[in-house]
Amino acid sequence: MFENITASEIAGYSVGALLLSATISASKLDSFVSISQRSSLGMCKRCGDLKMIACSKCKGSGLIKQRGPFDFITAVGEKQDFGLKATSPSSSSCTNCLARGHFSCPECSK
């Protein structure tokens, strides 16, 4: 299978794998760096002295949109019905945060 592979192709695969792993681990690395910066500045490690944390279920909006897994948003100004009746996505209030979008920080409220 890999009999006729060149050194530049191996290097390309290696760089691609490195970029993929960096992309996957970026959010974990970002949270680690932000926690260390907050602690060095004497701020709350969890909220950064904002005294509130965004809800993880609704991402801080207070609403949960009911969408399918492959329901993509079209570009602005485009309307694509494809012969079907266009329906707007329904949204409901978040039950996790009671539609507020945030919680008070458990670290600061001690």
C-alpha cells in the first residue's frame, strides 16, 4: 500500500496530523492558559471576577433551538425552499438555567 510513497508525502501527512491534533486540543489548552492567567492576576479561576458563569446547555443565551443534526443555516438574504414549506426553527426556554443564561459563580459565592 505504501510502497511508492515519497518523503514529501510522509512529511505532508505528519504536518496534517500535527495540525489536526493541535486543533482538537486547542480548547483544552486555552482553558489551561486562562486559568493560570487568572490565578496569577489574583482573579477567580472559574469566572474571572465576573461573578457569573454561562450555562453550558444553552451557551448563555437562555434559549435552546430545536434543530436537526444536519440543519444548516443558509447565507444571509438567501431563501431556499426546494418546494417545501419553510418553517422557522422553534426554540424553548432553557430548563437548566431557567432561561437566564447564567449561574452565579460557585467559587465566588463561598
